[in-house]
Amino acid sequence: MRLLAFRQRHFRNLAFSLFRPPPGLLALVGGNAQGKTGLLLAIHLALGGEVRGTLEDLIRFGEKEAWLQAEVETELGVFRVEQRIGLEGREIRLNERPVGLRALYELPGSVLILPEDVEVVLGPKEERRGFLDHLLARFSRRYAALLSAYEKALRQRNALLKTGGNSLSVWDQELARYGEEITLLRRRFLKRFLPLFQSVHQTLAPGEVGLRLEETAPEGLLQALAARREEERLRGQTLVGPHRDDLVFLLGGRPAHRFASRGEAKALALALRLAEHRLLSEHHGEPPLLLVDEWSEELDEARRAALLAYAKSLPQAILAGLLAPEGVPVCWVQEGVVLCPGG
């Protein structure tokens, strides 16, 4: 897939109206707080990606809404995605028709690599679980529906626990029904994803890597809920289930969030995103747009070379940073304006 044109109004500190990136590899170069990250976030969001923070954070201060439009070329033709982002939510159109977010998952979309991705490896388990849930939901409408139903049942059960925990059996059954299928789908997905992750990591760094799903109810969620019921009543919350499980990165057989150095964690996080990119490429039959912020940060020369080699193999990729890779076309970003040679 290739981004042909991108337009915006009132997104963070961006101040341009039209950006036409060339095919192949492109570098966005500029100082700090000039708009490089904002541009990558805007493109990623327009193509159906998720970004951190609230919608209000994305709208330029003093404005009521932001507007994004991306025109992309895929093997199935040219598509135009338009989004209006307001304080109450966002409206999405695909080729002028109102659609839901899931409609954008039919396109290859984009993969965004950010410096804070290292928190998926080193941060709390909510970060790792969130990565897994978002990626799996992109492939499986069933998984997204199960997750929504599970979270609703979890809120109801926790509310009962806070008021004494009476009449829990109905919500135990609901939670177990949804939760056990969620766990099954996670296990199946990781069997498919792990070889890709290991292969990509091998190009970035030597050493054995793995992924392990640590479950709080490996013998069955209904039984685990019954076993912990008194403790849950005392604490007023559900202590077992998919919402408590962890996706653990293994480096040489040891949990990376406990033993990995910052450099090792950075390589793991980069491998994770590039494996996501490869998985989406296989699924759609063509690569998504690759977006990389601070492309050289905390990477040694060998890992930078591996990232560049992968990016150069794609129909289109955009790397942002203080400096451009040698021999790569450059657009400069200054005070929210994008300046490219030849306009």
C-alpha cells in the first residue's frame, strides 16, 4: 500500500494543508517539537491506527475539531479515508460513505513505531496485554466482540463484589464463557505470531527469544473464580481472568521485563512492531505503510542497518528523526510545515 496524499486541519501543531510523500523510503527531518511525531500520528490515526491520549489532546488548542484525509493506493484500487475528530468522538468516511472503524481494517493500514514502544517490553503487564488485544482484534471481529462482552461482565461482577458479592454465580458463568474463549484465541494467535517475531529479532540481535502467555486461571476460569471468591469479596475486585494475564517476553529463557537491558528491550520492541508489519503484510497480501519515529534512537549501527534494509524493501516507508539516513530523500519539518524538494 502507498500513501498518495495526506491533508489535515487543526491536528496538534501541524500547519500544512497537503503532503504528498514520494514512493519508497522517505526521511522526515526536523528539530524537537517541530511536528514530525504529530505528522506520523495523524497519518496512522487516519488509516485506522490507535494513538495514546484522549481525542482532546489531538485537536489544536482553541479549536473544536480536527480533520484528516488520506488517499491511499492498494492492489484493490485507490481509497480515500476521511476523519473528523471532535471532543465527543470521531466520524469516519471511506470513499465518501460513513463507516465504522472496523471498515478500515479491510485496508493494509499502517504500523507506527515509537520510542515509547519499549514500555511494552519493560513496562507493566497492562502495556503488553494491550498490545496483544489490539493486534488480535484487528484480525478477528469475534475476538473484539468477546473482549467487549467480557469487559461488560467484569464491570458487573466487580460492582457486585464491592457491595458484598451476593448473586455472583450468573456473572461467574458469563465471565468464564467469554474469558476461556479469549484465552484460547490468544494461544492460537501466539502460535502464529511467535515464528515471525523470532525471525525478525534474529536479524536485529542474536540470541534466543520467545513469548509466553502467563495465565491466572490455567486450569479453568470458573474453578479459579470459585477458589478466589472470599479473597475477591474482601478486595472488591476480580483477581483472575484474561484481564489479569500477562504476555511475557523471554530473552535467553528469562523474562525481559526483569532482566533485559535498555538496548535489548529496544531490539525486542522493534522486532515486535516489525513482526506485526510482516503479519499484516501476509494477511492483506501487500505491506502496510511503515512509519518510524526517532528511527535511530537507542539503536546501534547493526540494528539501524537492519531497520533500513527492511524499510528500503517496502513500497513506502517514512522514517522521522533529527538526521536522515545516507542517500534517502528528505522532507524537512519546521513549525508544523512540511517542506519537500520540488514542492
